Amino acid sequence: MRRPLLKAFLYYGNVNLHPLLSSFPKFHYSQLRVSWKMAEQIKQQPAFVKINEIRPGAFGLNLTVKVVSSKAIVTRGRNGTQGRNMRLAECLVGDETGIVVFTARNDQVDAMKEGSTVILRNAKIDMYKGSMRLAVDKWGRVEVTEPAACSVKEDNNLSLIEFELITVEEVRRLISGGSGYLEMRNSPLENSKTVKVLAYKKNYVKVNFGAIMEASFCIWMRQVKMATTTSTVFRRTTTASLSPLFTRLPSFKPTPSLLPHIFHRRRSISTPTTPPPRASPSPISQTLHHPSPGVEDGGFNLNDSQKVILKGMRYGEFENWVTSQGYRPAQALMLWKLLYGNNSKSILAHSCEELEGLNKDLMMMLSKRAKLKALQEKDIITASDGTRKILFTLDDGLVIETVIIPNGDRGRNTVCVSSQVGCAMNCQFCFTGRMGLRRNLTTAEIVEQAVFARRLFTSEVGSIRNVVFMGMGEPLQNIENVIKAADIMVDEQGLHFSPNKVTISTSGLVPQIKQFLRESKCALAVSLNATTDEVRNWIMPINRKYNLKLLLDTLREELSLKHKYKVLFEYVLLAGVNDSIDDAKRIIDLVKGIPCKINLITFNPHSGSHFQPATNEKIIEFRNTLAEGGCVVFMRPSRGDDQMAACGQLGNPGELQAPLLKVPPRFQTLLEPLV
């Protein structure tokens, strides 16, 4: 009976036990003294921590926090509508040291009201995509308490700090290369063979070298989440990696006196006043970027290259970023509409000064942490038929071209956007192909071409409702950014282009065509331009990798899975090369079984070209043959060709140009270079 008695004593340490002890004469006083000390230890008040003290994998945390914001989410149970709903809320909670995301579940949601003060007992840290989030499971409690008098430090968001699992081998290389110090808390998790790592500052981290050299596991390494896609390097280390985002560590030579350091909770780390000489960079350090000097965790001292480029995010990412800064989803939606013009004033803001009606604190944060423009307007050239060509300068000094094609009579004003600087496809009839590929455009650089078009010319030419990715570059060679840009363009709360009015054109990259048709709802155009592999191999070198049969069979197979979807075949007519009646008849056979339309395009001459445009009579005869064969066919007239703004005329190759391919013998007598 002694064991139950001791349990009762330990649990109810303040109960008078004399009546119970009298019934157990063999209970010794020495045992009572030991049990009393244990009970006193249990009765001690739990230790509370501050937000800035939390670390990945921590548990048993007690915190008193204020609720800065709360966004409710309803998640269905496993059985769909018949299952029990799980209530979720994403909350920002904080104290005078910082803020962090807290995931409230079910009854906890009721307590997490904006502005309230709560006590989180026995909380833990979960990792979501490499970032820390507070949570309280069934072993903890969420209690509403009296309002706290402290002010929340909202500019230190710990959920913006990303961590990555890196292998010990990489840490060894880091150490041997002299590229920085890491500090490791020597507490491996059960069954996962991981050790937590903490970096107090972005530019200074230390490691317990002894444990690293003897063990074989992965470690968490803290990385600061930089606020732009252009200044980060994406790199996977292991399949267990939670984040590919890196910030470079300075190259310091490890000092022997620092080797045995182990992590302790409230211990601060200071950077050596005189850093050791630099050593040759290690493999891991070669892939990292230097953080901006003076930028502390959660601070605002970001230079332009580190700022978030807002037009590079889909709305979901956009809203998450705004709310992660401590603002409400409604403010994110208002900002989105100001950027993309889906409101009565159609502002299409390019600077913080144009964000009318926006919260002043939000405007201040945006001015310090975000960029509203990705392009700089360089020049606008107007052709005789009203077509405009806009030249944009990029941050690295390169220039791209965008074309606005007005068609006021039919209300089909179109913006033709570029997806790359130059093009790697080297199509022999295309002036842009002479440039070669300089680089891909980012999502923001693509989207902003459409934003500029509406901002500059809507009042002049009317609503611009069509987007064609037929400017500089091969869009599907930059497929991730192109699909993302198209998604942003068709967002109903933003630019709100219709998906079937956004057309992506390709020379025929088969794997990317499959990906595009499965991931995007936008329209697809394929440049056909020849009916035999011999001719297409010459004028479109991509055919040597993906020939006509493979290309057309892929389209036939993929389109059979889509409902009421038609591909647009583009066909540039080159005199004496691909404009014969036999070519027209072959097209009829080639496209059988493919839901499609055919667009006949007049060749637009340019300096150094081998080709000549087909005559109007030849084009009409070609069109009639296709129509008689049951094809849906259109003729696209040249627009803006007097100012090099027409199809295939964009760009400036300069002195270094892609090589012209050898002309097949049977065409050599027909072609004469233009001067």
C-alpha cells in the first residue's frame, strides 16, 4: 500500500496525510521526508520563455503571448463531407521579443481572438516547410488570461527564418574549408538521427566539432529567409531537406578554442572582433549568397536586390507573405487589386505613393521590404499601323521588347510578351533567334509587361484582353516562370484575363508541352512551319530532337484527355520553301485527329535573312486548300513590320550571333540573302 500512498502524496503535496499515516505504522519518516521534497519540486511554478528563445524541435514550452492576428480555416475530415470537421486557425502571436505563427486547432480557435492575451502551456515547435510554428497538442493547454501591458515586437518574425537539414558530410566540408562556425545543441531526436543547430546571427554560426566528426546524421541549420527570388540560390541537400533557401556564411578559419562549444539556452554569441584570414571556399559556401551587412533578423534594412518582388507571386503566396508581416488577408487583397487594377480606378500601382487607401503602416513596410516594379521603361516605338513596341531595361541592363497590337474595331487588343532575353532555338527565319539565349525572364518580369501594357495604353486603345507569349524567347524553355505568370494574369481578382485569351507559343518542346497541357488552363500554340522533317530540321533545329511524328502524336494523345480544347498551329509561309499546294495537303493529313486551328503567318523580312515572304495569291490558294480539306484556318496579316515590331523581328543580336545552318541543296538556288 505504500506505493499508492506515495503517488497520492506526490500528486496532492499539500494534503494533510496524518490520518492516512496512522493506519500504516510501518511507514518510515525518512521515506516521508524524501517524498515531501519530491512533491515540493513538482509544485514549483513552470518556467516561461520568450518568443525569441524558441528553437526548432523544442517542446514543453510555456509562453504568455498576445494574439496579433487570427485567420480561421475549416478542414474537412477524412471522410469528406460526412467526416467531422477540424477547425484550424493560423495566428500570429508575440511578445516584446518577437512574433511567430501559432496553429490553433478546434477549441483553441475560440481562445485565439485578435488582441487577446493567452498562456500557452506545454507548447511545442513544429517545422512547416523549414519554418518554425508553435502548436499545442492534447498534452498542453491554451488559457485566456488578463491583458498584458507589453507591446508586441512585430518586426522580428521568427516564422520568416528558415532551417534546412544538411548532412554531416557537408558540415565537415564547411569546417575543412574554413567557411564559418556552426553551433550545435547536442540532443539527437529519437529515431530520426538529427541534431538541432542554431545560428544566433545570419553571419555567425558555430559547431560542436567533436560530435560532428564522430557521428553520422543530419543537422538543422538556420537560414534567414531572404525576401526575393532573384537573390537566392535554390539547392537541395538531402531528401529530408525542408527548405532549399540559403544565406551565405562568412569565410572564417575555425579557431581551436571555439571547437568544444555546445548550445545553451540563454547564451549569447559574439562575432570575433578580428576575423581570421579567409580560406578557399568550400563546396557548400560556393553556392550561398552574402547577406546584406547590417540586416538583423526581422529588420527592414534591405537593399533592392533583397526585397520581395510582389509581382512574382501567385495570390496564395502573396497573401501568405503579407499576413506573415502581421497584416490581415483583407489588406493583402486590397494591395493585390491596387497592383493589378481590378478596381474602379484601375491604378496598376508602380510605387508606394500610388497605393491609395492602403494602411500607412503597410505602406511603410512595403517601401522597406518590397519592390513594386520589375522593369524600367526605356523607349516606345510606334509603327505606321498603330502597333507599339515597348523596350524595357532589366535590372542587369539587358533589354527586352513587348508589343501592343491594337484592333479597336473588333475589341481584340493584344499584348505580345517576351519570356526570355534572346532565344536558344535558332529558327532560321526568326531575327530573335540570331541573338542566342541570354537568360530567362523571372515571373515578375513577364507579368509586368502585361501590367505596363494596360497602364500605358488602355485609355488610348481600349481594353487589352489578349496575351500572347510570342515575343522574344521560347516560353516552354522557361516553363515554370511562364506557367506561374499565366496563372497570375488569369487571376479573377487581378488582371483577370480569360484563360483561353492567354496563349503560350512553342517551337515544339515535347516534354514541356505535356507538362503545360496538364498544369495550365491557358491556350497553346505550336509553330509547325514545315510538313517534312527535312525542311523542319533546317528551318527549326528543335525538330532534330522532337520530330514531326513525335510532336503530333504527343498532341493527339494529350488533347484526347482534354474537353473542348484546341491547339493553334502557326505556319509561317516562306516563298519556295513551305508554301506549295503539296505542303497544304500534307498539313491536312498531319493534323488529323488533333482538335486544332491553323494560323497562316506572312514572313516578316529582316537583315541577313535567306527567305522571302510568299505572295498574297499563294497565301490565299494555300488557305483555300486547307479549308477545302476541312481545316479551320485563319490568315494573320503583318503588324508593325515597318518598325521591326512584327512576328519574328524582335530583339537586337549585336555582333555575336547564332550561326546560320547549311541550306539543303535543292533550296540553294531559290534563296538569296537580303541586304
